[in-house]
Amino acid sequence: MSTVAAVDPYTFAIDVDAYRDADHAWLDELDQVAVHTGEPHQRMGMRAVAEPEWLVADGHRPNELALRRRILDGAAGEVFAALPGSDDACAEAAAVLHGWLGAHRADWLDAWEPARDHPLARAALAVQDDLCVMQRHDDGWRLTAAVVCFPSYWRLADKMGRPQEAVHGPVPHYADDLADKVSRFFDRLAPDRFITRRNWGFVAHPLLFVPSHDGLRQPAGFDLDHLWMRSERQTLRRLPDSGAVLFTIRTQLAPARAVGERPEVAARLLDAITHWTPELAASRGGRHGWLPAVVAWLTGAAGA
């Protein structure tokens, strides 16, 4: 049974002012990915990038790496797990990441910690991304190892060893509309391809470590000053020797007001929200009842 609920998410709070004052350039990517034709839950939203663009960093890197270290040291049982049979894939994942860093981001190698007991932990402390290893079994792809320091309302202990459909179980419409597509995509993914996608939603708390909704301090109503955009830049990469897939998750935060300063982005988000099903709306920030106020604000920000 998972014990994450016992960990107060505010134990691992961030420097809120640093995130308010950043340039938030990554928000401009939402101008490309937020709009969907037809039903948004039927699209995986994946795109290929060049090898040097596999992983990205920003000015929060030193503080986020320090936070990742604190979380892994203070709550390792909550954020790290590796099942029997995953050793070779984890070692390969670390070696592939180390090789990529040496070729494209040599300055990031200063954070590599060779003394860490597990290769996946060594790799996860050199980047701002969480790292998940997926391996193919007879019944499909399963999560067999991971370091997830910045979860978005899910507990690693609840997902380990489970098939892909169960890992993504809380995602609305995933089982019916996306599970088979994602499984086939994993099966066909070539080792020389680097795939990225984004998800996003509005939250009322500036936290990176959010294993559940428990213990979160929610405002009584809509308050733009307390509204944040939370987005995951996810990537997929096949490991050539083990055949496993390395799934990375880069969680990013920006104050909602920064979205309002980008009319094109606001328009795209507004268009996407109007196509959300009630289930999708609830999972992306509408569970507190202030989504209509967000829509009204985005309408003004977009000039619509």
C-alpha cells in the first residue's frame, strides 16, 4: 500500500517568486499543441524532434535539481521503485542519458552523482525530468522502474508493475480512445526517434511534488493571482539493446497571468477548453468549480 498520503506536499515547496518572475518561454509551445480538431481525447498529440532537443533545461535547473535530491533523499520510498527484471533496462537508460549529455549538454554532467546506488537515480538527478522505464510483456507494456519526484496527482506505488492502461487509468477517455493507439505506437517506436508531447491544466497551487489532492490548500473561489498553469513535457525514446521505452516527464509551472500576456496562446487554450468533455474538464482544473471564470478570463486575454 502506498504511503504517499503521509507526506505533506508543502514539505517540498518551491520558491514561488522565482517562478512568478521567470520568462516562461515554454508557454509559447502551447500555441502549437493546445488546439484539437474533433474530440481532443482521441489525439495523442505527439511530434518528433531532433536528437539535441530531446531534453530541455531552464533557469530553474539548479533549484529543481536540489529539490529532486531532497525528495529522493527524504521520500525515496515514495518516488523511486525498480522491479526485478528491470536492472538491464535501467542501466541502459542511464548509459543512454549519460551519452546524450556528453554529446549535447556536457555542462549538465556536473550534477551526475556516481555514488548513487541505482543507475536510474543517478540519471534522474542530472536532469529536470522524471524518468520512467516501460518494458514489453506478453500482456502489453508495463511500468517496471521509475524516479518520479514531481508527480501530478498519482502515486508511484499504485502504478508499478501495472499495464499501460492501468498506469493511465485516471486519464479521462484513455482506455477507450487512446490505449490501443499508444500501445501500437510503443511497439513501432524506433530507437533513433525522439518523440515529445505536452499536457496542461490549471491548478491553484505552485507545487511540483503533488502525489494527490490530499492536503492541498485550495482558494475558496476563482483567484487569478493564485491560478497556475501546470504542464508536462513528455518524451518517448526506445532503448536499442533492452527494447524498453524510456518515458520522461518534465513538469513546468507558470502563473496564469503569464498566459494572459500571450493572446495567441490564450486563444488556443480557450479553443481547446470549449472542446473538453466534463470528465476532461474535471481532470484539468475544473473540479473546483472555477472553470467558467477561467474561460471568461481567457476570452478577454485572447481578445475574443
